[in-house]
Amino acid sequence: MHPLEHVLSDDAAPDFALRVQADQLRLLFRQSFPAVYISVVVALVVCQTLWTEVRHELLLGWLFLLCLCSLVRYTLFRLYWQRKPQGMQILAWEKPYALTLFATSLIWGLGILWFVSESTPLYRLVEFLFLLGMSAGAFSHYSARRYMVMGAMTSVLLPTTIWFLFCGQSMEVSLSIAALLFVCVLIQAGNAMSAAQAENLKLTYYLEAARHKAEQMAHTDELTGLENRRAFFDQGQALASYCERNRRPLSVVMIDADNFKQINDRFGHAVGDAVLRHLAGHMKARRRKSDICGRLGGEEFAMLLPDTSLGEAMLLAERLCQACATLPMSVEGEAVLSTVSIGVASEGYSIEYLLSCADEALYQAKAAGRNRVVAWTNRDIIAS
Ligand SMILES: Nc1nc2c(ncn2[C@@H]2O[C@H](COP(=O)(O)OP(=O)(O)OP(=O)(O)O)[C@@H](O)[C@H]2O)c(=O)[nH]1
């Protein structure tokens, strides 16, 4: 288990292994493009060096094959930059990337093997040095994906190394043993690098997810998923300022569960919590995107409605009141009904003042027998 895993719930932790794979592939596309050119340039140098040593048609045939494969790889990179695959889409590019990489590496490995078999010992040494250089290049370019670096290095180096090992010449055998050691060391270093990089990426994802969760927790009421009191006031004030600047109406609806203590006493606190979530569900079902719905504390809720007149807010409040009174929650086969009393106000642009008006109206609704909506006006209080 990762040390940061305990701060994340299961749904907050996406499939990090796949994300690592996708990001490593993205890194490969970014860092390995120069290898397409370098491979062709080095191949030209090889041909020039071996021009007097190896048959020309063999050299040119090999160079042609290598250029063709490099062209396919170049096209792959161009397509990748044009399409810019997002998120996990990039995983579909892994196969063509790996196939073209292994094809290029094999052309190198088998081509030099052929040249070696036609060359004098001095040229064999030169050819082998080219191979060592190419496999070191593969290490630096493809280390982001372990199997790619191993595949590329072994395809380049192994054919000639094996040929050297069994050709019976002492210098070639020594070279092949040195090359095998070289490959082992590079593979081990490649494994360590790739694992460290994967661990770093995972750490970044965990920190990202933990920060996102902390941000959510800071403004969300854990029980109902609505905004908490602080967020309601913070976001509410910004919304109120916007309405004031644009001379738009702003209303607040304050909701309080009726006789909630009795529900807790009769069914227990857990059922009481479920009833609060049920009430919050009714609010969520009626909110517009621009509305702010919050739990102010205990069994008291509020909705801040921009662009909404008192009459429109009354309509919404009455529907909400009716839904709470007619759509009970089922607990172990028994219907649990919790009515609500609601106070509505549309008076100015101060959240504190709006809430105090709505609270006054709510108090009147309770006093008048609960399960009703009362609107506050600056003239008088009007009951629906
Ligand atoms: N289950 C549960 N109960 C809560 C929570 N917060 C507050 N309460 C309870 O809500 C009840 C509120 O009781 P009162 O303030 O007397 O109000 P009421 O019983 O709804 O009566 P009226 O508001 O006058 O209709 C108390 O028993 C609190 O313990 C909560 O998060 N979960």
C-alpha cells in the first residue's frame, strides 16, 4: 500500500498503474524523437566507414531498409503530434511505437551482424563500437518503458554478441563477454530508473488526488454533500455582489425540518441522518446550476437563488415543502415522513440580512403550525 493511500477513498484513487503507463508513453514520444534522425545519421557514418570493407549493395540495401523504417517512425511521430491523444487514448499508440522501434533495432542488429561476418578483425571492432554506442543511445532514449529499452538494446547488440561468442576468435569472445556485462549493467540501471520514475509519477497522482479531496472537504457538508455553512456564505457573498452589480433579483429560501428531535428519538440518530440526506436530495432535485444549496447546521438548510424574484422563490419553496410532506423515506419497510417549514426572503444583497429575514419568516411558519411556507416582506410577513 502506498503511504498516501489512506487519505483517499476507493473512488478517489483512479487506476494509477494505467496512468503511469500513459504518462511514460507520453514521455517516450517527447524524448525519443531525435533518435529517429540520429539513427539515420549514424547509419550514414557506418556506410561511409565500411565503404571499402563491405559489399556496396549490402550496405546500400541495409541503409535503404533503415531509412524506410525511420520514415515510418517519423510519420508515427507526426500523426501523434497532429492528433494529440488525450488521457488514456495514448495507450492505443503503444503497439505501433514498440513495433517500429523493435523493427529499427533489429535492422541495426542483423545488419551489423552481416557486416561483421564479411569484415576483418579491425573493422569488426569498429562495427562493434557502433553497436555499443547505439545500445547506449537506446538506454538514454527509451528508459521510460522498461520492456522497450530492454527490447531495443538486446535487438541491437545480441545478434553480433552471440556470433562473437561462438566464432572462436579470442578477441571477439572477450568483446562479447564485455558486451554481455555492459548489457546486464544497463538493464539493471534501466530497471531502477524506470521503477523510480513510476514511483514519482504515482506520488504526484496521490498528492493531486489528496489535494482535490481536501479542497472538496473544505467546502462540502459531509453528511448531505451540500455546501457547508462557510462555503454557503463565501460563495453566497460573491453571488450577491454579482446580482447587485447587474441589478438582478436575489432570493433566499431557509428550510428547517419539523419535529426532527422526535424522528431521532423514535428511529435513532442514523435514521435521522438518512432523513437529512433525503431532504437534501429534494433540494438538489430542484436547484438550478447557479443556485447555492447549503446545510447551515443541524437540521437547517438554505438555498440562495440568483435571478429569482420573491414570487418565483415562493413557488419553488412550496413545491419543496409539498415534496417533503408527500414523498416519505422508507426505513426497513416503514415510511418515515419529515415535513419542513420554510421562510423565504428577497431583500437586498447582504447574505446575513437576507438570512435573518428568512429566519424570521421561518419562525412564523413554525409558530403557525409547521409544514408551510412564509415569505418575508419589508411591509409585513405574508403566509401562503
Ligand atoms: N440525526 C441527526 N440529528 C441532528 C443533527 N444535527 C442536529 N440534530 C438534531 O436535530 C434536533 C433538532 O431539534 P430541535 O431544535 O428541538 O428542533 P425540532 O425537533 O426539529 O423542532 P422544530 O424545529 O421546532 O420543528 C436535535 O435533536 C438535534 O440533536 C444531525 O446531523 N443528525
